[in-house]
Amino acid sequence: MHALLRAFRERPSHTALRASGTSWSYSQLETEARRHAAGLMGLGLEPGARVAVLATPAAEVLVALLGQYLAGLVHVPINTRYRGREIVHILRDSGAAYIVVDDACADALEEACVIAPELRALPRILIGDAASRAGDRRLAEVQGDPGDALADLRDEDLSLMIYTSGTTGASKGVAHTHASVTRAVAALIELWRWRADDALVLALPLFHVHGLAIGVHGALLRGMTIELQPGFDAAAVVDAIARGGTIFMGVPTMYRRLLEHIGRVPGDAVVLGRARLFTSGSAALPAVDFERFAARTGHRILERYGMSETLFTLSNPYAPEERVPGSVGFAVPGFEVRVVDEDERDDATGGARAGEPRGELWVRGVGLMREYWGDPDATARAFADGGWFRTGDIVTRDQDGRFRIVGRSSVDIIKSGGFKISARELEEVLLDHEDIAEVAVVGVPDLEWGQRIVAAVVPRAAVDPDALARALIERARQQLAAYKQPRAVAVVDALPRNALGKLQKHVLIDALAAGELTPRAPGR
Ligand code: MLC
Ligand code: AMP
């Protein structure tokens, strides 16, 4: 936070943020944040308390974030696509003392309160015009004197908790400190040569590390301008670049959409060409999209790798000619990396070429989370001796030292559209259906989404497979975020198992990818 405050004071009149047609200078943003922090402290919130935020990207969300930091509170953003049960889990698990909610998310919060009525007592800070209840406060009114002394801030205090799916059903709170975020982001600013006259077109969600830790913190620490978008829309990104945006960070699905857009509006490829830097992360960027984007716009997308727990970990170099499609580059300064085999020995062999290591990526360094919130066992399992974090990602390292992500140690973690999904979570929801005896949820390779979710189910008795598929998709739609829904359901007699009876999801994935098993994808 100290680094952020310093950055705010370097060029106070420079534009920090543009959102919905309004601009805020650095000094205005700091004043708003200080007012809000003083207001939060006036509510009696103690340093270290968690404040949940369930709101679509808007200037108020950044004021809430910065105000919480200044008051020594921990920011807990909630995925705005979440439904009731997913929200209940985060509010309970984090022990949130308050929730900030906007109009667009009010219904989802109400769903959560129906499931867990005790959450009705959780005090709310409202963004927008949402109907207020006794005791609720409007964000604009949670204000104090910006000159008041604020919390005593220390870099090693928790600042941010991001919930992310794991191999078990429930998501875990990844707890970061001011120091882990600031240091990782400082490395990025240096490596990617971000400049104070850059403007970041930010269309990523603000509840994951890609948009929040890297995007928001990176831009503000460097004194840049954030062009905040309420969500991703290809035409709006083009417009923001036409107005002077110089950097765009996206997930691969967004590049697909940008490519489709310039296929329809070829002139917009020229506009995109005027930006300075395009980066991609959170999922593998298909080499074909890298090449098509370069051919159309002249930009070689800079691909990076990271995760909620490790932030900014591997990156291609800044020099465009050194950005290699299909590779995530090298360790970011401040990170040490290892490639270990199943026996936890270094530099396991097995890469594409002789002598190339292939194994799990372990990392240690500046951006690592402190812990999984309230789960010391999971934290202990995630770290090996010496503070090495087990990423669960399988990588190869070529002779130049470049890394490629080639898989994951668990098939139960799926990435679709850049969102992480726990197969187990979805399986639990589907298994609740009375007609289902067994279920296996898998991610099938897909050029648009990275992985597409398919559920294979064994019914208890003879059923109409289309009706069953429809019912299961509807069940997921009712209970989980839309991106977690199965896109198709394969109704099968048995799931593939080995001689010991162990489920073989890889066999299922291969059969689905090869078209040997045709799932049902009934329209809704
Ligand atoms: C949505 N749809 C999907 C889908 N998601 N279909 C298949 N697979 C999916 N995963 C469908 C919807 O059902 C809907 O269909 C249609 O697509 C539009 O839905 P939407 O919800 O409006 O989608 P959209 O907003 O267009 O979302 C696409 C997106 C979004 C790319 C903008 O996925 C996104 O914001 N992704 C970014 C996630 C992110 O920030 N990840 C970073 C994690 S941090 P219909 O039929 O109803 O029209 C991280 C670490 C790090 O990974 O270091 O980077
Ligand atoms: P999350 O938990 O949402 O932070 O997701 C982190 C995961 O996204 C990593 O563990 C990887 O599996 C995946 N990931 C991130 N960046 C890349 C990339 N550039 N290529 C392939 N996978 C990636």
C-alpha cells in the first residue's frame, strides 16, 4: 500500500481512471479512497477484517478496494457470475464482516440469503440504486475526513483474498499480502516496460488475479491510466484503443473474439495495430491465434503464465521477436522455478527432445500467497520443504530454458474461458439428481474456450437421454455460475475404469475429443 500511495503522489493530476465516461486523477482517487477508508474505520471495522465485494467493474469498486486497503482491511472479491451457493461458501469461509454489492448482483446475493438466512444480518454497503434495508449504507455515504489518520499499514499484512477452485468441491481463499502483490507486479512493470504514459484497456473481471492483482495494481503502481470496461466486448476494446489505449491484457478466449470481430470489421485490425502491447494469460493461447493476430494486427501477443497462488510467474520476453507461440517463456525475476518428477527429483526427463525435463512446476519467490485462508492442511500440502509451491501444472523446459505448459497433474481442474472449474464441484451438484448412478465431469480440448465441459453420466434405470441431459444442464444452471455448466452430457452404460476399478477420465476425454463418444447438447 505504501508503494501505491507513493505512486499516487508522483503525478497527482495524471488520469488514473476512466470509467463510464468519467475520469479521476490520481489525487482525486486518493482523496476518495481516504474518505472511504475513514468512513470504514468509523463503522468500527478492525484492521484485518474481511470485506467482500460482489459488484461489476466500476469506479466505485476501485474506491472500495483502495479504501479497504487504507483502512487495513482485506479485500475479498466475489465472482459476479456466482450463484447463491457459491456466494454462501465465500461469505462463510472468509468470515466477511461486510459486503459491498451493486444493483446487478443484488439478486445473486438474495439467492445466497435464501440458502443461508443468517447472511441477511451481514451489513451491506450498496453501489447504485439498489433498494436498501435498515442499516444498509450507500458507498458514496461511507465517508470520513480524508485527512484523518488511517490504519497502521504493514507490507506483510494480508490485503487480498481471491477464491479459486481446487481439486475438492469447495473453492479456497488464496490469501496475499501487500508485499506479495506489490513485488510481483513491480517485476512485471519492469519486464513488460510499462510506462506512465500507457493506458491499460481493462476488460478482465476484477475478482481474479489477472485483472485485479496484475491489471489494477500494475497500472496504478506505474502511474498509468486504467480504461475500465464493465466487461469484455470486442468492439468496445477497439474503441478504447482508438481513444488512446496502449496495452490490452486478455485471456485466450478474448483474442478469439477479437479475431472474429476483425474478421467482420477488417478496418478495426488497423486500430488494434496502434496499441503498444497485447498480453495473454490464464490459459494456453493457441499458436494458430497467435499467428492470426500477428498477421492481422502486426502484434505478436506476449504470453505469460501465473496462478492465483503465485501471481506473475513465467513470461515471454518483451522483445517481440523473442515471443514464441506455445511457450510461456522464462521465470520472472524474483521467482525461482524447478521441474520435478513424481519422486520429487529435479529435472525429470521426458520432454519432447532428449535431455528436456518434463514434470511438475514448483515455484518459490516474491508473488507467492501466504496461505489458504483458514485451511492450514491445504496450505501445508501445497508447499514442499524449502517454501516451494507445487503448482500442479506439468511443464517442459527446452534447451534455451523456455517453458511450455503441457498439462495438469489433476484432470479434475478444468480451465474454460480462463476460469478455473473444479470437476468435483459440478459432479456433486449433478450426482444429487435422483436418476444418476455415476458421473464424471471432464474438460475436452476446445479452440474457443480452451476446455469445454462435458459430463458423462450413468443413469440408474432406462431414461430418455435427451430429457436427462436437459435436466442436468438445468440443474447446474440453477446452482452454479454459467461457465461451470456442462455444455454436453454423454449418457453411457458405464464409465471407463482400469482393472482396479479406478476411473480413467483420460480415456473419456480422448473418446470425446476423437468423436468416438457423441454427447448430447440439447438446446435450452
Ligand atoms: C460462457 N459460455 C460458455 C462458457 N462461458 N460456453 C462454453 N464454455 C464456457 N466456458 C457461453 C454462455 O453460456 C453464453 O451462451 C455465452 O457463452 C456468453 O456467455 P457470457 O457469460 O456472457 O460469456 P462472456 O461474457 O462472453 O465470457 C467470455 C469471457 C469470460 C472470455 C469474457 O469467460 C471471461 O471474462 N474470462 C476471463 C476469466 C479470467 O479473468 N480469468 C483469470 C483467472 S486468474 P448462451 O448460449 O447463453 O449465449 C488466472 C491466473 C493468472 O488464471 O495468473 O492469470
Ligand atoms: P487460477 O487458479 O484461475 O489462478 O488459474 C491458474 C492456472 O491457469 C494455472 O495453474 C494454469 O493451469 C493455468 N494457466 C495460467 N496461465 C497459463 C498459460 N499461459 N498457459 C497455460 N495455462 C495457463
